Amino acid sequence: MISIMGHMVLPSVSRRTIIRILPTIVLAIISLIALSLLEFATIQPIDASQQQHSAMATAAALKFITVPPRAPHTATIIFSHGLGDTGDGWRPVATMLASQFPYVKWILPHAPVMPITINGGIEMPGWFDLYSLGKSDDKEDEEGLLRSSKLIHNLVAAENEAGIPSERIVIGGFSQGAALSLVHGLTSEKNYAGLAILSGWFPMRKRLQSLLGPTATATPIFWGHGTADPVVPYKFGQMSVEHMKGNLGFSKLQFNSYKGMAHSAEQQEIADLGAWLKSVIPPL
């Protein structure tokens, strides 16, 4: 058993792969999501060196690791981790799926280290800030979300320049990284192959609706969520999906629920994700 940034990952493909965020962050994410979602109720071989690369984005460089393709490169997956983690936390999952997708390059970015208000200003990897617990003026760090979306945009631009069209790029993430992936994928002018959302939620609801890109509602989306998730509760995932389908008209959103799964990624979810990926980025 390997411990990565407080996450426990079972390396055997025949066992569950479990990824958990830091315990100190649990209440922060629950409280952040709760207020906004209450409104829904009313409406090449694997690179063992793990070499890090840099992509210039705004004023700073976004670091990341890659799992290179084993065959000619024809598709890319950019997957963003959750709060307090790094891209390394998802390398075992990318490696697990690499044999099924030898033509896919995985990019696993590391979030910038930033003060997290709800944790007393302690610095940790995060895509955006979290502010307060259970207050009527709870708000989301919308500017932080949009700023991080630009970081993902720069990774996409580099892939486009390397000859990979947006139609062969999947944007995805877990928890906070899932929220970021929704913001980026749904506001982009690009026509992505799909979005992979694991244990996430629909963020900055009011503003995001007004920022949807021209092809957003037709974007294929895989959404996986555990019924026993204590961090981003299952009902929040359900309500997010119902809002997107019923109120916004998302026609290609696939919602998969996993009985008894907590705030984690398990073997069945990864298998289902693999099947979905084959449908949106098949071999050429």
C-alpha cells in the first residue's frame, strides 16, 4: 500500500483504488457547497522518472507531470486533483488506464500553493479559495476559479500547438478539480471530446449559467459520485446533474452512482470511466 499526500492508493489493479482528501478540509468543502446547492431544491512507455514540466500561464508557471502515450499520440486527458493534493495523487489511476489507451497522453497538473481562508490561511495546493462556514454571506472564489481555468486553457493551447485538436482532449478532475473542470469546460469556446467529473459539484451557479460556451450543453460528460460521500454529499451531485439536465438542457450527461463509495475513486468507477473514454476518444 502506497501513501501519497495523505491518500491511500492500492497499486493492484484487482483491488480498489481509493483516493481521499485531507481530513481538515472536509467541513470546509461541505459548507461551501451547501448554501449554493440549496437553491437547486427550489428550482511511449510510462515515464518512471516523473519529470515535471512547466507551462507559462498568466504571471506564473503551472507545473505538472505526464503519463506519456505508448503509441503515436492522438488524444490527451488533462485531469485536475482535489484540494490539498498534487498531480502525483492521480498518477496510479492514469497508469492503470494507460494500457487501454496507448495513444493517450495524461497531463496531471499541480495546483498552485495558496492560503486557504477556512483553514486559517494555511497554505496548501488549491485551485481556488474557501471562505467561511455556514454563514448567510457564504460565497465562492469565482475569480480564483476563472483564474485557474486560464491555467488549464494554457495546457490545452500547448496540446493544440502540438497537433492535438480540442475534439481529442478530455478535461476532468476530482472534487475541487472537478468543479474547476466544469468551469473551464463549460465556459470554453473549444469543443472538447468530453468532461470527466468525479465527486464534484456545479460551482458558481448563477454566474456560470451566463458564461456557458456555444457547445457546452452538447458536451459529453461522465459524472461519478459515491452514495456515502461525506464531503461532497451524493444528493449535491444529484441536484447538480438534475439542474444541468432539467434547467440548462445538457443532453449528453451520464450520471453514475456508486453504492457505499465515500469521497474516493474505486475500481468500478475507474472501469466505467474507461468505458466512457473509449466512446469519446476512440483510437484513430
